[in-house]
Amino acid sequence: MRVAILGSGKGSNAAAILQAERDGALGAAHVVHIFADQPEVGILALGPRFGVPATFVDPAPFKTKLEGAGEERFIAAVRACEPDLVVLAGFMRVLKPGFLHAFDGKIINLHPSLLPAFPGLDGIGQALRAGVAETGCSVHRVTADVDAGEIIGQARVPIEAGETLESLAAKVHAAEHKLLPAVIAHLSHQRR
Ligand code: GAR
């Protein structure tokens, strides 16, 4: 199963996926390309580290969504690596019908909350401020409705007394780094 990863930032989840593949823990999945919508972000540095092509694709003209010329550039670039699965790992941009149709049914997203709770931006902060006893992370299929597609996997994280945004973020990220590679491995076995 050929996997393309799209991200916008640090790339700790992309690193977890690539490390899982290196460790033989990504099932029949193989990361073929990393794409970023920002030119100088950590996720792009993973390319040389793991021997995978890593490319900045210009997302202009929009700031928070992928539409118009930027969407066309992303569709062409991602299509060229012929992915069976497109993984959004911290890709901070709303996808529009052009990209969704180009990779219909093949796109999954990681979100830092137990969806359907706390969709959108800052899922970790939202949960902390709401005062709930637990949060977590979700991997779901991407549809036109933001953070609302079918949930494929979730991991729970308790929120303890005295929890700070930093301590909670560290726990959620640790859970994400296990969940996302496990879901990709699971999907790769389903395809066989
Ligand atoms: C992750 O926590 C992911 O859940 C979140 O961005 C972070 C990316 O971290 N995604 C969203 O909030 C999507 N709405 P990373 O760049 O270190 O993998």
C-alpha cells in the first residue's frame, strides 16, 4: 500500500509512521512521498533522514483551505506518486471537493481529540478548557464536512488534576504516535 503523507509543521507523526515502517511495524504499507504546504518545516527534514522524497508544494492563493491553483498543484504532485492512501498528519488546511474527488475514499486525517468532541482548531486546548475527564486522538476518513468522516481508530487519554496544556499535549501526542501507524498497518492488511 503506497502512502503519501501531507503535513504543515513539525512532523512528529510523520516521523512515527516512518520509524514504524523502518521497524517493520507498518504492515504492508510503504511511505512513498512527504508533502508540505510550508517551505521550511520539520516534516520536510524527515525526507533525507528516512530516504523518502519530501516536497514543498505551493498552496497559494488561500491561507486556510486548499482550493484553486494550490489545490491543482497538490493534486498533480500527489497523483504523481500514485498513492493508495493519503495521510493528513498535521496538515492544517481544509480540503475542498477537487482534492477529495481526486483521492476519493483514500484520505485519512489525524485529529487530537475524541471526535465527534472538539473538532476544528486546538482540539487539545478545547478539551482542557471544557473540563472533561478524558480526551484523546482520532483517525478518521476525510469528507467534505471537517473532522466528521467515519472514525477508524481512537486512543483515550485521561485528563488529571493539575493538567496543563503542555502536559496534556505531550500525552495526546504520545498516543497519536502509536495510533496513526497502527491504523495505517491495519488498513494495509485490509487491502490484501
Ligand atoms: C497533531 O497533534 C495532529 O493531531 C494535529 O496537528 C498535530 C501535528 O503534529 N492535527 C490537527 O489539529 C488537525 N486538525 P506533528 O506535525 O508533530 O505531527
